Amino acid sequence: MLVAIVALILALGVASRVLADRLRIPSVLFLIFAGIAIGPELLGLVSQETFGDGLPAMVGVSVAIILFEGGYHLRLDKLRESPTALFRLTTVGAVITWLGTAAAVVFFLETSLEVGLLVGALLIATGPTVIGPILQVVTVRDHVASVLEGEGVINDVTAAVLVVVVFEVLIAGDGGLGHLVVNFVGRLVIGLAFGALVAGLVWLALSRSTLTPRTGPLHARLIVLAGIVVAYSGAEIIASETGIAAAAMAGFALGNVDLPHHEEVIDFLDDLSVVVLSFVFVALAALIDFGDILQLGIAGIAIVAAITLVLRPAVIYLSTTAERFTRNERLFLSAVGPRGIIPASVATLFAVELQALGRTQEAQLLAGTVFLIIFATVVLQAGLARQIANYLEVSPMRTLIVGGGRVGLSLAERLEQDGENVLLIDSDSEAVETARKRGFRAVEGDGTDADVLERAGASKAKTVIATTPDDDVNLLVCQLSKTTFGTSKVASRVNQPDNLDAFESLGVRAIDLSMATAWSLENVLERPSLSAWMNELGRTGDVQEIEVTATDLVGKTIAELNAEIPDGCIVGLLTHDDGTTEVPTGDHELQDGDRITFLGQTDAVDRAVKRFHPHD
């Protein structure tokens, strides 16, 4: 019977993933509903007795695999995207979430401070189990994704260790704050150190052994899998609940070294994590007791509101101060912080522990509160993540810039200010490091290599721009972008005027560097005010050109539309289908396909663009 149940759970998990990919909705939403369907609340096929005493071990190893995979993908260059924001989010932000959640639980549910701190510790975690599926269907700029991914892995480890320490020191023991801090730091150090040790041994085993091309990928996958299990179980033997930290650390360490058969290992981990994620989420969702949740009543709703509408936004805004996050990106991060496997698995364990201590009511309160938060955030935040991202317009397609010199860096800075998702590519490691220090996402590689462009996301890029000082390199980049990847918008710097025709014959938007310099100098001399204003674009003023797509505007005159154009913005130019451009008068009628150039204050131009081109 148990084999049949496991098979059913895996089948539901795979079906949930396939359905999620088709509908572009995070898979955790379908997984949790599948678990509820087969649980005691509906079909009754799965209950806490189904797996007996083996469930904690199965969940523990599964979570270790998931966190190892999350750590493996957490590259150092990702962490460099927004290091200050990530550090604040996983330190000060984690403390605020912990204590704020504890205060809300104590206030609304009138329970003890110890139980409040236990619930708060559990709900620090978001985790790759819920963040990964969201980022598979929602495209955000790299610094936003890096914060979500880094927070998920790091705070999962923090929560897993902290909740055990809170229980052992404050609930089952009689220690104080000092004992709690020492115990927490000690377990964390043990887990991280053991994980690093195992990662080193795995690296030695793979890099020093003579793996044949035929069996090498298989042996690499098996050695990595053995490393995950050894890291988790070994750390658990040394100190309980340190295995999660060890697995995450091992994954992070191995993901940031030159590991043989790296691509094969990534594919293996991705497939493995899908299987265990499906099993764990469906199995734990089946254990949700809606009786415990309903007992919370209005107080439960108040706690959900406090965590999602007060604590999460406060933590995000404190963490992203003085970084390059836009207002809408902060709102997106505030609205997307679903809880995942760590709270679900550990809450089940400690509810049983509380019952063993004779604190049945507190056990029900713990389980009910944690599962309510998980259910609410998965359904509302993970389930609606794509809609939230679209509404807030935080999902720009990527813009690739090949060439990280002065021209490429300056262009990247301007495009970032316009909200573009920019990635720089350069074969010079020093140029890449300089770009990263300036806060840009940059990769080292040959931009004329199709494989490099593919890994950089050229097949899904909105724009590719070549800015190197070598016209031959720029031309090849443009050819690859046009013919191999079908990029709709390709532009290039042209260093020698004689080469201009070669670029234009490809349909590339080519900029003659000498002519552009002459234009700039002429503007400085003849139109100094306009030149100074143009240099401030993206800060105080802006110029945007869009195509009229709102059908209710076709046939209307500029005079009729002036009332709808925000103050601080004007229509500077009107371009027709035949390519003719003019400064419009009030009598000009808008035609389908016309292009309008707006000039004015940044906010006013942005509002005008959304009015005339609402799907931009």
C-alpha cells in the first residue's frame, strides 16, 4: 500500500509540474492542492500514519537535496548583484521577521512568548522550493532574482537551525538569551564547516580521479548524490538539525568551483529536485489539518496580514535602501515572499514534540498558524506572482551588450536607469570585474561564440548591442543575433565609417562613432541647453518613442488628446508609416502604426507612455 501511495504522490507531482509549465503558474500551487486532495480533508488516502516514523527522515533527505541544488545555483556573481540588500535581508531582515512574527502571534493568539518565537523562527524561511518555481515563470532583472534566490537558500538554513535552538533552549530547556545565541552559532558553524569539508572531498574525488568520457558523467552524478547524503547525515550525527546547513553549504561550495562534468551535474540536480520537491510538497500538504487552521479564526487572518502587509514590506524597504531597485521592484519583492518546505516539515515535527510535553493546545496553534501562512502565501503570492510582476511591470526582456569597455558601460548605465535588464559580455576578465564592481551583471566570454550568446540568453533577448572597438567582432555578433537567435532589435557601434553599409545591409541599427561624436560636439556648441538636458535623461527628464496601440486613440487629433497627456510632458515628434517625421500641430490625427516621441519630466513621460502604449 505504501508503494502505491508513493507512486500516486510522485505521479501527482509530475502532473503538477507539467500543468504548471503549460499554464506558466508556479508548480507549488498545484502541488499543495494535490496534497490537500489526497489528504484526510478530502479523499483520505494519506495521513500522518501512512509513513509512520519514516517521514521525518524522507523529508529531511529531500529538503537536503533541494537546498543543495539551490546552493549549487547560487553563484558568487549572483551574490554580487545586490550584496548590501541580500546581507540586510538575511541578517537584520531575518531578525525583524522573527521578532515581528513572534509579537503578532503572541498578541493575536494570546499564547506564550516561547511559542511565538518558535513560530517566528519557522516563518523566516522562504526557500528555493517556492522561489525556484516562481522564477521559472516570472522574468525579473538579475539583481531582483539574486535577492530572492539568496534569501531563499540562506534564510532556509537560518530558520532550520534557529527553530531547533528555540525549542531546545526556551521550550524544552531553561536557558536564556545568551545560551540561545551560543547554541545557534555553534550549530550553524558545525553545519557550514561539515558541508564545506564534504564539498572539498567531492571536488577532490572528481578532479583527481581519471574518469573516462563514457562513464565520467554518470560517476560525477553519483559522487555528488553521495556527497549530499553524507553532508546531511554526517552533520545530523554531530548535532541535530545541522544537516540542512551542511547540504546548502556543500552545494554552494561545489557550484562555485571548476567541477568536472558541471553541466551534467546541473541537469541531474534539476531533475532530482523536481522529483523530491513533488514528493515532499504533496506529502506535507496532505498533512494539513484544516481544523487547526479554522480554530485560529480572525486572529489567523490578522497574523497573515501582519506578516505579508506589514513585516515583509518593511523588511524589503529597509534592505533595499540606496540600491538600484526601482519602486515597482521593491513592491514586487514585498508582495512575493511565500513560505515553503522548511516551515511545513519542521512544524509537523515540533507539533508532535509539543504534544509529547503535554502542550496539545500550543501544538495545534503552531501547526495551524504555520500551515495557514504557507497556504495563504503559496496561493496568493506564488500563485499570482506572474500577474503581480506584469501589473508592476518588473519583467523586462534581457538586453545583451557585447563589449564591456567605456562605451558598453556607459550604455549599460543608461539602460539600467530606464529599467532594462542588462547583461554585459566581454572576453577580458578585467573588464568583466570592472563591470561587476559598477553593479552590473557581466559574464566572461567571447561574444562571437554562439554557445556563449546562448548561455547569456540571446534566444530570449529583446535587444543585442555590439559595442566593441573591433568592427569585425561587432559584425559577427550582429549576424549571429539576427540569423541564429532571431533577435528583433540589433544595434552596433561602427568604428570605421566605410563599414557602415555592411551593418545596414543586415538590418542592424548602426551608429557611426565618428559621426555620433560630431553630433554630440555640435549639440554642445550650438544647443548647449538641449545637450545638457539630454545628458540628464533618465534622471530628471526623459524622451521615449512608442507606437500607438490603443485603438481608441486612432483618428483623434493631438488637440483632443492634450487633455490626456500629463502635465510636464509634450508630444515632440510624430512619425508616420511611410517614415516621414514632423512636429505635430493640434490638428494632426493619429493613425494606426504612428510613432509618437514624448519629451518631458521622467514621471510624466512614463505615464504618457502607459496611456498611449499600455502593453509596453
